[in-house]
Amino acid sequence: MSEGTVRVQATVERLANPPVPRWPVKVTIELSQRNRRGSRLTAKIGRQWLEGVIATSRPPGLVGFLARMPSNGDDIILVDGLLQLPTGIRYGAPPSAQAEVDPEEGLYMPPTQADRDGVRALSEDDDEGAWDGSVSEALQAQQACSVNGANVACGSCTAVEQRISGIATNLVHVPAAHVIAGAANDQLNDLASQALVAMRTAAIADGAVAAGSDFLKLVSGFRDYPSQARIWRNKMRQVFTTFGCTNWAAIDPVVVATSQALSTVAPPHARNAWLDRFRQELRTAGVAPQGCVDAQIRAAARAEHVTVPASGPIDIPGVAVAIGRKTVATPGSSPHHTGRAVDLHMGHAPGSTGVSSSSTNVTWQRQQRWYQWLVCNAARFGYHPYNREPWHWEHTPPPSTAPVPGTPTSSALDDETTQIRAALGQLGLSATQVDAFAAGQGIAALLPICRALGPVVLLELLRRLHYPVAYILNPPHSYDSDAQANRTLGTTNFTRLAPRLLLTIPGYFREQARQSRDAVEAFILESMGWLIMGSIADRVRNAINVDFWLPHGPYWATAVPNPIPAQAASIQQLILRMSLIDTNLTTAEFNGRAAAWRNGAAGRQWFFETGQGAQPAAQAFYTDAITGAAPAIAIPAVANISTQRGQVQAAWTARVAAADANPATPPLSAASTLALVRCQNIPVAGIVGGVDLTRITSLEIVSTWPVLRPAARPKRSLSVLAATRPAWEGVMRSIMELGWNDLLFQTAGTGCFRGTKTPGTVAGQNPNSARNMSNHSLAIAGDFNDFENKQPRAGSPATAAGTMDPRLIALFRAFNFRWGGNYTAPSTPDPMHFEYI
Ligand SMILES: [Zn+2]
Ligand SMILES: [Zn+2]
């Protein structure tokens, strides 16, 4: 696989017992890398769209269903938002095929482990003959642990990599006595500087470094981002010139804009962060390299050992960045941008340099007593090694000296505030907007989330909202005006973000659970999402003094017993830090709950999405499968509602005729339009079967968002056409059992006898649409999470896509509901709306 392509594999199979009877064909599409999170990846085979599509994590890809087998020769087309990406795969004699798709048009992958390793490789210049194995292994292998005065037994030295990330704060000059000549202007974070001085002083006291020597002095500290960006810009100019490209004048501002855009992201960046952003900025600016000569590009690439495919079009930006990177690190890629990474004077092997990672030099440096002293002692000062470069150490103090959650020092608070500001910058807020956000208490409201989960997760949660900048600054709500919302709730526009953001936490942990290979661990993660949301919510309520409502978790969400189940250390740490231990819970009870989850809809969905469990076991939420038993939640047969439709349609025709006959509401007038879109009591009492109340079981749905806890009245039922009640109940029960209440928690209602509402110019409505009966009139349609899924209007920042989660769309589809977000012209997409087909 060449860099920049995603391998695609598709499998089509006819199921003997399809989970949804009308979808007998299952299509599995596997990608070699993960898709950009959150975008709605789906696929089309020939003219058939996949139904009930759910993204899978392991392997990355998607699973969906078809009503009939594809025809020979049908194309498989991946669809990412509005982009259609032909895979080159055609359905044919073999039921599976492989192809590659060009990801430039929208598929994006987060960094893999190989990428992260790549970040390390480019953190320093010399990458000749890399050394593998850890520091401790090297020491033990050489049996060379004796250090003057350090009094450590051989083999007990452990120095473990603990890589740094974060933006530089509180920079100071390191005292001159500990800096090598020529680096006097280098700076470090104040704590990293103090620790370096204390560490080197101790090394001298232990005799590992002679008092007058230069060893362990600072050679290189903080590297400032603008300088790196300048050097990189010159490099890019040079590379594009060797390519013979003629439009550097147009490319240059895009290079500058790319670095500018990334300057607020906490370094070190993922390996391809700069290149990915560069491609995006090129598209935004409508610029492509011009006049470049293929032969010259190939020659330049050959000279730098960069591979270019022998035939086909050349990925010019990709090749340019790959060549540039051979001698200059892309801005943001070096841990030295954090202000907490140091290069120390170690000396060097004969014929080498101090920063050569050749195995000769690395071996030599590791044999020196000052290096061995560091291995045994640096952790006491918060410094940790970088295995490949003995001279490079990073200051990541241990948790015991880090601020304890809940009792931050002022400098830790400053740090978190800075991190939140950086995250907001990442989302596209200007400095002025961030200042306004902070002044309106927005940052105070986000602090508990950042403190509990860290800035990286905070940014991820913000991204999961899919809010444009205008929404971040003023989140949508159910009230008539911002002023009314804030008066009722006691919020500002900015503090309204935190309650909504909290609801992204269960989804974040659900996704983490999908990275796990272990069902119990996945269960703990899914549970923790809800418990952590609840616990942080209390801290946010206190921080902004607003007692807002949030739904409770699903019935299966549970804390863990003491002793904590044997799971990964990172999960145990999180459990301890968030106090998610229930000492009254026995291990047997916990195991019982885990088994219930595993055998229930949520666990089966996890097996389905991760591709784990015995095949053909793992199937979707709407059927049982692991055990082959009857579906947990059966799909009711499609109800025929044509009689009821006819009756309500007759009532509607009469209502329109009455309005037309009324001189106060002449046809197509503003008055008539408003009269027809006004909700009236539905006249279905008299129709066949009438209207039933669908119970919402334990699901919590409110009609207003956000709402104060004392005022919240979660609905217990919805009014729906009696014939469609089993389908509605199937949806609601599935959501409850799956634990997806975070995805659906608000409704504007179901039944409403009125005309169709479509944005238009007569009293804000389209007068022709208003004359057509809405499906709400039959009580077969529901509007959910409507506050952020409005139909697009002029001037509205909302996109046609809204925020409806693909999982919900798949779930409703399975139960025979159509999603309004798929409406196409002449209808307007209506992402809040689901209706029975
Ligand atoms: Zn370094
Ligand atoms: Zn609707």
C-alpha cells in the first residue's frame, strides 16, 4: 500500500436468516485505515444504497444491508458526506474484491502507532541506523549499571519513555551554569528548568558528572513555533522550485496559512498533520501546484529516497512534504515545541556527533556514567528518556507531584485555561471570540471537563458536537430568544455549551469500547461513559451554579466492585481517579451485570460493530444472533396504514377548502399559510384504530433543551397512530437497552394536524408546501433533538446534515422509519424528522 491510499475490501453475502427480513444481503466494507470520525460514511452498490449502515471499528469500515443481490458489474462507491469515492471494485464472479481508493477527497485517518513512531523519527535530524529496544534493556544487556555514589543495584534501573505533549507555558531562561555555550538564549518551562538544575546538581553531587564539566548541560531546549514555520516555509519554497512549479506566489500563502492554523494545536503533532492540513488549505484556497515537471519531481524524489509511483498522476503536495521532511521537521512535529523537552550534552563516539542516532553513537552514549546515572535517577526529577536518542529527555512529572483533581494550583489552572483556549482556537474561534467566550464564563464551565479528562479528550468531545463556530459561541436551544433561554436557565450564551458537551461523553467512551478486544473491558468503558458524565456534570453545575438536567444512564451502567476487575492499567487509573468504585457491589454481582450487558442489545451491538464474537453471531441491535435465539427486539411487520391515511387526508382537504373559502385567509396568502401550518388537535380519534400512547420505557426525553433539573418533566409516552405503535416501541426500547439516550434526549413531538413546514418567503414558510398535509397529521412522524437539527434557512449556520447520529438513523431505518435528513430537492432536508414509511 503506498502512502496516501486506503485499501478497500468489500464482501457481499446472502444471509439465510437476515436480521431484517427485507434486507437479506449483507455487505461488509473494510478499510485499511479508519475514516475521519463522525463523518457519515456509507456506500452505494450500483443504484442501491446500503441500508441500516453502522460504522465498524475493528476492522475499520462499515456494515450494511441490501434488499437484493447486486448485479454483475455494479460499482461499489464509498460516500463520505457529499463526496462519492469510486473504489474501482465491481461486483462480479468472486464475491469479494480488493481495490484502493484515493483518500485525498475526504477519507482521513487519525495517527496510527506507525505514525507516532514517525513523529519520533523526525524529532531530530539524524535518523541513520536507528536503535531498537528500551533503555533498561540496553543497560541490563551491558551489565553496566555501576554508577559512582549512586548506590543502585544493577538491573534495578528503569527509565521508561513517557512522551510529552502540550503547548509551551511559563518559559524561562535556564541558569547559565547549566547551559552549554551557544545555547544561552534557549528557554524551558519554569518547572522543567528548575528540575533540570536540581537534577544536574544531584548528578555532580553523586560524582556522575565532574564539577567543571559540560556533561548534562542544556544543548537545546524550547524550539519556537514561528521560527520552525519560517524555516519550513523556505524549505517548501526550495522544493517546489526544484519541481519546476511556476506558481509559488499562490502556494506560499497556503503554506503560511497551514502553519498558522496548526500553531494552536498541542505539539507534537501527528506525523501527517501538516500535510493533511496543507491539502485542506489548498482546496479552500482553490490552489494547486502548476507547471511542475514530472521528470524534475521524480529526480528530486530519487535524490531524497522518496518513493513516487512509477506511473499515474503524482501526488505533488505529498511528495513535496516528504522531501522537505528529510531535512526540516514540519512545524509542530518536535516535542521541543512543548518547552519541556531537552537535549543534553552527552559527548559522542569518535567520528560522530552529539546528536547522531547511529547505533555506534547511541551505544557509546549509553555506556557513559552520566547517562547511566540519568537512567537511574532522572525520573525523581520528572525527566523521562527517549529511547532512540540518549541526549533527549522530556519533563513529565509523575502524577504524585501533579495537581490532584479538585485542588488545582493556580499555575495548573492557568495551564488548563490555556489548553481550553487552544482547543477553541482549533475549532476556528478567533482570539477575540475566545476572549468573549472566557469573559462569559464559558471556560469556567468547561474547566471541570478539561480537568477530569484532559485537553486532548476535551478537544475530541468538542469535535464530536459537529458545531460550527456560531453554535460554539451560542449553542442552539428550545427557547424563543437567547435572552429568554439565559434568563430561564441562569446561563450565558457561553455557559450553555457545557451541558451539551457533557452529553458527548458517553459516545466518546462507547467509541473507546470499540477499540477494546475484551468484552468486559468494553462493558466497563460503556458504563464509565455514563458514570463519568454524571460525575463531571455535578462539578460543572457547581462551577456555573446552574442546575441543568441530563438524562441518567442505561440500567446496565454500573460502577466496579472492590477489588477492581483486572483490566488495563489506564482503565484502573481512570476508575480510581473518578471514584467509580461501588464498595457495596460484589464481584459476583458485577459479573452478573457484565453478562447481562454482553447478552443484551448493547453487548450484541458491540460484537456486531467490532466484528468480534463467533460468526455469524455478531449481528445488529435489532436481532439476537450470538445465541441464534429469537431477536431480542423483533422488527414488527410493516403496517398498512392506507385506510387511516385516506381518512386524515379527507379531513385535511376539508381544512384547506375551508381556509380558501374564508376571505381572511385567501389561498397562498401569508394569513392562509400561517393558518395551515398551525398545529390542531389531530382528527384521528375517529379513524380506524385511532391513536395510542407509546410508552418510552426508561428512556428520558424532554421537550425543552436545555432545561433546569427541578423543571424537567421527562416524557413517559408519545402519541402515535395505533397501527405504528409496535414500531415506535421497538425503536424506543432499543435505544434504552443500547444505552443511546445520549443520542436522543429531546423531542418536539409527534402528532400535529397541519400542513408541511418548509422554509420559504411567505411568513417564513413556503405557501405551496403549507397546503400539503404533513405526516405529523397522522401521528406517524416524530421530531427529535430539533433544537440543533433545524431545516436549513438563509443565514442559519446549521448545515443540512444536522447532528443526528448515524446509529440512530440506522436504528429507525430498521424499524421502517424514513429519515428526513435524506430528503432531496424539491423537498428540504429535515434532519430532526423521522416518519413511518
Ligand atoms: Zn531533542
Ligand atoms: Zn417533522
